[in-house]
Amino acid sequence: MKRKCLVILVLFMFTHFLGGCSNYRELRDAVFIAGLGIDWIKEKKRYEITFQAFSPTSTAGTGSAGAGSTGSVLYTAEGRTISEAARQASKKFSRMPDYSHVRIVVIGDDLAKAESLNYIFDVFERDANIRANIPALIARGTSAKEVLSVIPATEHPVQSINGKVRNSSKMLGENEATEIYQIINQLTSTGTEPTIGGISVITSENPTQPPGTKETKLRGMGIIKEGKLVGWLDGTKSKSILFLNNQMRQTNESINCGGHRYTSVRITSSKSKIKVHMNTGKPEITIHVDALGIVDEMLCNRKIMEYDVLHEYEKKTAGNIAKHIQDGINEAKKQKSDIFGFGDILHRQHPEEWKKYESRWHDVFAKSKVSIHVNFILHGTSMRVEPYPYK
């Protein structure tokens, strides 16, 4: 009898925990926010928030949520704070907004230049409904609303933007997704500043699209100083960020081999080591980069397996890498923004020296002396050794 009572009691206790989720919500009652755009209305001194939203029930069916086959729709709202604007948007949402699926945050160009990013990202740390590992981009030369208004024909707008960042980072090495928690950590550090990728709206050159069709394109890495956008790293200069942060997955170098002919060398891996010390009040920064690569296209009659030719390509490729890094550092010094974290490295390697210069590191960094040493090794020629006999 006692055993029966004990079993009944245990079963009763288990049923208490099988009541379901306390925050359970039907899909038909929710609208998911996939992208957020944040702009600054100077005349009103208010934030304008753009919500790229989609209904899961619509995208699962006919995709009739309001913007063609992607099933996405835009809402906008204004507020003195981002939170206020989000609540003002409830007047336009017919369903409860869910922010757990936000995948991109776009910051308007005017806002990035006028307001410190410290004010923008505070809400992302405080609100448990929004993740802090979301990539952020700056709408270069335009508004965040304009960027999120571009609707691709075949995929969700936010998915399209994320795909471009991911592909460019993996294949070209000129753009890297900077996530919100990384930006917050760098904003609160005195020894490093963040960089944030740029995205612009351009007229499509696709002949299959109607004239005037808009599309988005990644453009450079924004240089941040004391929370504000002060400049850009464009083209190969932005590779310096990935090389020095050991984030370079893959990139390409075109090596001239006479006249207008080039050989393509693919960088397959790289590793950098940085040392910083002070010498008579000026930082001396020593950078060592070890990189490997292969020849993936050869458009000249050179015998790549001969030592002199091989060494020539290795030397030229190493020179290209060193130039990318030097150009990026020069641009950062010009803006007096230590986007490479040399100050943090000095802090770790020489903490007592760092204390002397921490309060004026921006000016000290601008006077730094930089030595770059690149060791590059070609370790393959892909599926073919010798070139075709070009005539």
C-alpha cells in the first residue's frame, strides 16, 4: 500500500512539470523580425526604426505577406529611444513581434556619423529578447531604411545581405561580419576601435532585371573612432583587418608576369604575430605574417617549377600582402583610430608602459613606427603544373 501511494505521488509530481511552456505562442499569432534598420532624423532628433518582418504562416504558404515571393514586409516607427520606437510600431503590427530571429542590424550613414554607437547598442545588451551575436552593417551613403527596402526577386532581403557578407569574407577577404557583442567590447576598450562593414544601394546591371532595379552591394569597412564613423577602408586596404586579426580564410593576389599578363595566386592560410613596445614615447609595432598559397591561374609562359620563378612569385605575393597591411595601417593612423588593437597588445605585453599612454593613445598611435615582415610560401599549383604554351 505504501509503495502504491509512493508511485502515485511521484506520478503526480511529474505531471506538474508536463504542463507545457509558459511562453508558448501560436505561429499564427507572431510576426518575426529578421532585420532592423536604425536611422537618425536630425530635424526631429528622433530615431527611425525600420523592421524587416515576415509571417511564418505566410512564407510557408503562398508568400503573401506583402512584398512578393519573399513574404517580407517593412514597418517603420519613430521614437526618442530605440525601445520607444519599437513600442510605437505595435500600432502597425497586427501580431506580436518576435525579435529572437533578428539576423542583421543596419545603421544609417547619418546616424553613424552623428551619434555615438554607445547609445545605439545599449538596448541590445539589456533586452533578453534580442541576441548580441547579430552582424551589424553601416548603410554607406544612404539610410538603413533604403537598404532594407531593396527586395531581391528570389530570396529574403536579410538572407541576401548575410550571404553577401559570408561569401565576401570567405572568398575575397575584404569584408568581415562584425557582430554586436564584438562592437560593444571594442567600444568599451581604450586600446582598440571597431570596424563595421559598409553596404550601399546601387542600380542593378543585371540585363534580366527591369531598368532602374535596385540591389545592395558591400562597400568597404567603416573606421570608428570614439563611437562615430570617421572614415573607410576600401578595396584591398580592408584586407589588413583580416590579416592582422587572423581571420583571413581565403583571398586572391594578381601577380604581374610581364606586360598586361597576370598570374593568380590564392592565399589559403595566414598567421600573424604582433609585438608592440614604446621607444622614446613612440610605439614601435613589429608584424610577422606567415602565409601559404597556391597558383590557381597562370596566363604567362613561365616555368613555375624552376626555383627562380617560384621565388619571384613568392616574393611578389609577400610584397602585395605587406602593402595591403601597410595601406590599412596608414589609413587608420590618418584617422587616429587604432582599429587593429595595437593598444590592447601593448597593454598585455607591457602593462606599465600602457598606463602612461592610455589616456592619449589615439595621438600616440598616429605617430607609431611599423615594421612588416611577410613570409609567403607557394605550396601547390592546383590541378596543372606548367602553363599552356601561350603565343
